Amino acid sequence: MQISPSVRAVQVPDESPMHPMYTNIYLVGRDQTLTVDSGEALDRYRWMLRGYLAATEKTEIALAAITHHHSDHSGNLRWASEVLKAEVVVHKKAVPLLRGKLPARDRVRTLDTDEVIDMGGGVRPRVLFAPGHSVDSVAYYLEDEGVLFTGDTLLGSSTTTVNELGPYRRSLQMLVELPNLKVICPGHGAIVHDPRERLQSLIAHRDMRERQILDVLDDRRPRTPWEIMLAVYPGLDTRLRRAATGNVEAHLRDLEQQGRVLIHAGKPRRPNPLKRAREVEHARHVQRTLHAAKALEAKEKREQLRLQESPPTAQWAVQPTYEIVGRAKD
Ligand SMILES: [Zn+2]
């Protein structure tokens, strides 16, 4: 889908309750192409990107970038390098968090905050450091076309999870002040065509959550983040409770830093070595079973192929034969 003169979106259908609708891969550039995020290390992302490239692009992927290290954004970096022959570009804060996911060193370039990536033809996205959703979150801004790539800092069809609230608020404020902002290309969900309003409403949303949390604590009875979450998010899809608790915790850490709430330290459960050993054994069993199932499936496929290629001798003791009616030609 064309977003602006030099930006295209590949929207891969996604059923995750965390980010409904789509996980997005963006293509930026005219002469050469930069990808912003490239999905999880699953075939459907790779097929969809390759299908899009085959159908509509005249150029190959020159550079592969990400908005942060989470695996639903960075999972295909090594693949993009090895199969698409792209150079991988990542912000310096993401490098230590991407261990095992990056291609060989000479195929990776480190990006600085405010660096401009020159894609040729006047297409020059700028790297903005926007921590909060994760410690290494960046946005890319193509000011000439007013297109901002936010990753998970702002999502198109849902709110997001916040790791550090103070930096997150400052990041939103920085983004809302960008000149010429026309459209936001989020990491997940629909394209956002009212970017300032959406950023403003997200800032207001966090303020509202903060008030709600303080209201719940107003009776001076200490509560756990889980209890606060249940009070603040009534009727929430149960699959999102852990993520919502994470957001409550981000608020509580922030309020504690401001000296507005007090923490009574918890006590972690002591690890039970017997239980742990049982879990390890179970995980091994699952791995072995999955491995055996895959091997069996492959064998079955080979067998079917063999049947298609060989004459059907198994079901006949004597195979029927055919000959032409009438006298044979002399
Ligand atoms: Zn994500």
C-alpha cells in the first residue's frame, strides 16, 4: 500500500490480542529501499514481504532497519541480510539487546541518534531516539513527506505497553512537536492519519491511568500491581492482564521516583529445585516429541512422493493390460 511518494506499507495480518489487525513492514526509498521492521522470524512475514517485492517493487532491499529489539520487529534481520542481501542498520542502543539475532559484523552498521539515512533521490529518514516502550526504541522521520515511523511507541489500533513511563512521556512530547507531521506508520495496526491528535490522546491516556491508579490507592490500603490492574481495567480481555499489570508497574515506579507512592518490598518465591528439574525434563520431552513428529511428517511426505512416482504394483497381483480392438496390423 502506497503511503506517500517514497513510502509503502506491507500489512501482515496478525491475530495477537496485544496488537490486533496487522504487524507492519515499511519500505522507504525510490532508488534503493530501506525496510523499517520486518516482522517475526516466521514464514508468513517472509512470504508476504517477498510477495510484495515480487509484485510491486523494482528494487531490492538495500538496508534493513528496526524500531526496537523485540522479536516481532527484529526476527528477520539475519534473514534479510543472508537471503535479501540487505545491509542491517540498528541504533547503538539496540546492538547489545540483539545478541544472536544479527548477521555477521561486517553486514551491520550502527546508527546514532539524529543520524540521517540517505536513501538517494532526496529520501532522507532521520533517526529519533524515543525510549519508553523499550529502552532502545527509535522512530524514523521523513520530514519532507511528513511520515513518522513509531514502531510500538504508538500503535494504530490499540494502546501499547510501557517499560519506562518518564522517558515514554518525553518521547511522545518530542514526537508531537515534529514539524510537518502528516501520517504515522505504527509497528502494528492501521495507519494513523491524525498523528497529532493521536499522540496528544496517548499523552492524556497515560495521565488518566495515573489518576486512576492514585484513586485506587486513595484509601491508604497497600495493594499489589495485579490488584490495581483489576480495579483500573475492569472487564479487560484476560489475555492482556499481564501486559496491563506491566503498565501499572511502570506508573508505580514513576510515581515512586516522584515520591508520591511508597513501596513495601515483596519477597520472591524461593526456587524449588525438584520442581525446576521436573520442568526441565518436561521441556526436553516436548522438544523430543516435536522433533519426532517433524521427522515423521517429512518421512510421510517422502513416501507419498515415492507412490506418485512409482507404478502401482502394490494393489495388483496381475495388472490389467489394454490392446486395440480388431485385427492387428500386418
Ligand atoms: Zn511489536
